[in-house]
Amino acid sequence: MMLALLVFSLGMVVYVVAGYPLLLLALWRLKGPRAVPEEVAPLRIDFLIPAHNEGAIIRDKIENTFNLRNRFGHELRVLVVSDGSTDDTVAQARAVDDPRLTVVETPGRLGKLGGLNMALEMLDGDIVVFSDANALLSKGTLDALSRHFADPEVGGVCGQITIDEDDDGEIAKADGAYWRYDQAMKRAESDLGGTVSAQGSIYAIRRALTGPIPPGVADDFLMSVRVVEQGFRLAFEPRATTREAVTEHAGNEMARRIRSTEMGWRGLMMMRGLMNPAKHGLYGWQLLSHKGLRRMTPFFLLLAFVANLVLIGQGLILTALGLGQIAFYGIAVLAWLLPPLRRLPGVGKVLFFVLGNLGMALGLFAYLRGKKSSIWTPVRA
């Protein structure tokens, strides 16, 4: 019984971490890349930037947006929605003298979702581009995103995140490796059944496909998956890039993962009908594997660990595997307690893997307890 449990749980972990990406790659090589239009007719594009106490960076963000290359002649507007900011966010935003800019304030602190819902009611363009205040975009982002909308089957496009690894932070390096791995899957998914979901730093959706965001969900996930629910495809554009810094504080990374899993799981359960390959084909398989089973990985790991502990002493392979698991998690605990250890080769990645999975487990428990995150103060690196 325990051996079967060990084989099943380790098999699921291997499938999620390596099997699914390898299958995607094999299918992608068979099918080849999907053609993307090189030209698009001028569109009315609204950039929506939510902000809470972003006075130090909001002006740079607005100027960065207006300075994006616009070779297709799109009508560009920027809407900044300040969600109960108590610093000079509004003053700094309004200091940018440009008639294409609108700055609005929420009536008190509504949380990001409340601010987005209020702002969406004010927009009537063709495309809405959602972008976080701390996400500075590459020069060609607007052109790269917009050309996808020449394809009438495309309802949304998500961009690529790069992590600032210029310093010696081991968590940042591990996070950067994770995002490269994740976005390699997104590129293959985009050419197959469609990218499963977007990430909030930069994504664009046809205005007609947007709608009110219910409380307690991840706006980027729900907005982008709704595109698929309405019969359109979500694309990935690697040339639309944003660079972000990552906190090196392990506790902050854990809190971020707990919150993102709690909100993401709630959104996934709202849209669980899409995780049906029989009905939604490749996309259903991709969503089930990339989002559903991935978030179950902590529990597969726990089952594998417990089953293996029971089986220690019942053969050389099982004993070596069990001791290896003990050592693996022991390294993560020591790296948590003694940050200098993270500089040893591979230790930072071990800590990042364990933190990520522990955060996902706690996030799922938070969801099951009925907790709803609505107001969140991001921790800047």
C-alpha cells in the first residue's frame, strides 16, 4: 500500500515538474510555431494602471507607457486609478502633463479589484492593457501585443516577465529560473491550445471580453481565462517584456505565494469547467496540468515523504530515496534559518522550491477556510 502511494505521488510530481513540459515541447515541435500577424489596423488602446502608495514610481511608469513605440498609430490613453493612496501618488501622476492621461481616485481603500472594477466602467476603447505600477515595459511592448489582435480568434495576449538578477540574491536567481521555465511552457501552450492564463504585470484583453471581477480572486487569472470561456484564444508574446525586482526576504516570498494561491485557486474553481480535455481539448489539458495539478504538488510531495519514511529500511533504493528526501528538506530548513547558506550551489533553488510549495499548501488551506484576500500591500525589493 505504502509503496503504491509512493510511486503514485512521486509520479504525479514528476509529471507536473517535467512530464507535462516535455510533452508540451514534443507536441510543439510536431505542430510548429503559430503564425502571428505582422500588421494591425489602428486600435483604441487604454492602459489601466492600478496604484496604491506608488508615489515614488508612478511618474516613471506613466512616462514609460507614453514612450512605448507605436508604429501602427494606435490611439493610446492611460488611466491611473489610485486605490486609497495616502502618499503623493495622485500628485505625482497628475504632474505628467499629457491630455491622454486620466487620474482617478477610489472613495477610500477598495483593494485592487475594487479599483479595477471602477476603472473598467470608464473605458470604451477596443483593447485594455493591464499593467502594474512597478512594471516598466520594454520599448516594443505595445507593438508586440497589439499585432495579435489582427487575428479575430485572439481575445487576449500576455507578456513576458524577467526577474532582476543583477544582484547576488539567491531567491531572485531561483525566481528568475522559475519564470524562464514557466514562460517556456507558456510559449508552447500559446502555439497549441492557447496560453492558460496571464500574469498581472502586463496583459491585454479586448474590452468587449472584460467584465466585473468578483471579490477574492486573482484578477489576471480570471480576466484572461474568461477570454477562453467566451470562445477566444489567449496568446503569449515574448517580445512584450517587463522587468521586476524580487524580495530576498523568505517570509515575504512565502506571504506572496500564500495569497496568490488562495486567490488563484478560488478563480480556478470558478472556472473549473474549462479543465475538461474532453470538452476543451488541448486547452483543458493544459489548464488542468499547469494550474490544477501544479497547485496539488505540495500534497503529492507530502504523501511521497510520509510513505517513504515508512518504507525506509525496506531495501537500498527506498532507504536511499527516503534519506535523500530528509536531506533535501533539511537543507531548505537550514537555508531558511541561516541565509548565508543560500549562496552555496543549488541551495537557493532548494529553498525556493520548498517555500513555493509550502506557500501553495497554506494558500489552499486559506481558500478552504473561506479566507478572501481583498486588500494587499505589495512588498518592494
